[in-house]
Amino acid sequence: MDHYLELVIGAVFIHNILLARFLGNCPFLGVSKKMDTAVGMSGAVLFVLTLAGVITWAVDRFLLIPIGIGYVRTLAFILVIATLVQFVELFLRKSIPTLYKSLGIFLPLITTNCAVLGVAIINVQEELNLLETIVFSAASAAGFGLALVLFAGIRERFETAHVPKPMQGTGIGLVTAGLMALSFYAFKGMI
């Protein structure tokens, strides 16, 4: 049980996919201007990243390795993630149209989110078993969501704060992202 707790703490705080591994920065900077969009993106990433982690693990373990084509892993994972996002999008459009409308552009954005592919590759490289893959994938998505929501909260404060003219917009966003990465670096000695 301690191993899984370490996996969760490591994925959320110490090796945060956004702030320590620097994967998924495009949606981090792009959809973090408002809290509601950050929360929507976080939920969508949690669902897709966890499911993609499990499916890519199974594809690698039961298809690519047995037939000796592990070298096409990245291509296979990209195809799996794109297909998964399309199926999720179709399912939500038909079954839960209100949720589909609230997620809007977030589902197609997840297809190109390198954090999803990065976690799938990390799962395989670290040789995690199925349960570890599920825990690590979900915890990585939770870490992604935590960083995104915190960043959105800070960026919403910029609306009312005095920010010098040269730093407004992307400049203050990048400085803030750097400071957040430094603050998460403080968790490095936890485990």
C-alpha cells in the first residue's frame, strides 16, 4: 500500500507532468485563463489519461511485445489515444449531450496533449503492472488538474491586479508558471 501512496504523491507533486516533466504546457497556458475551463479540461484529462494509460499498457503488453514490434510503440500509442478520444466524443455526444457541450473543444485538444502520450510511455518505460498503471495514470491526471486549476486561479487574479504593461498577458503567465514549477520542486525530497 505504501508503494501506491508513493506513486500518487510522486505523480501529483514531485514529478508533476506539467511542472516537473513539462509535458502538456500548451493547454496549461491556453485554457487556464478561466477557472471553469480549467476544471472542465482537468476532468476530461482525468478520464482520457486514465483510460488511455490502461489501453496503451494492454496494447504494449499483449500486442506489440509478443509480436516483436515494440519499436512502433509511439505510433501505436498515438493511434490508440486519438481513437479513444474519438470514441469518447461520439459516446458523449449521443449519450450525455449536456456534458459533451460543456466539454466543448477540450476533448479534441486532449488528442494532441503530449501529457497523455508521455504518461503512456512512462508507464511502459517504468515497467508498471496494470494496477500501478491505473494509479499512476490517474494520479498524473490529478497532478495535471491541480496545476491547471491553481494556475487558473492565479491568472484570474491578474484581471484585478496591477501588472506592469510589458508583463501583461503571456509574460506574466510564463513567470507565474516558472514560479509554480519552483514551488513544486520543493516537494522533491518527500520520497
